[in-house]
Amino acid sequence: MNFNFDIISPKGKLFSGDVKQVTLPSSTGELTILARHMPFVCCINIGKVEVRTEKEILKYSTGKGFFSIEENQSTLLVEDVLSTP
């Protein structure tokens, strides 16, 4: 099962699509989000974000920000974000 995920910075939207899993560096530790997660909002620390789609694993370095998920729609709002190999 998949859910929609967007990565947004002041420069615009870097990623938008259906994903299987997202792993984030929250202020309380690393979080892994799957489809049908309960509504949730948290602060994001500087660190690595891993996005798993049906076809690939994408990795990003991010600045501080916020993450939210509700009804299989999730958004990561960050100060800075770079795609990494």
C-alpha cells in the first residue's frame, strides 16, 4: 500500500508522488512512516531522509523543518533540501 508524499522547501517542490515508506530524522529520533499512519505532526532535524517508491530508493539531505501526515497525504516542509546519491 502507498501514500502520497511531498517535499517542499522555500525554493519549491522537490518531490511529489506515491511512496511505500519514508524515514525521517525527527527531533525525538528516527521515524519510519508507512501508509495508513495515524494523523501526526513532528519537527524534523537536520539529517537524511530516505524515500522508498515502488521502483527506487531516493535519498535527501535536509535542513530543519516539519512533517505531517493525515489520510495518506504527507508533507515534509524544510528549510533546505538536496538530493544525494
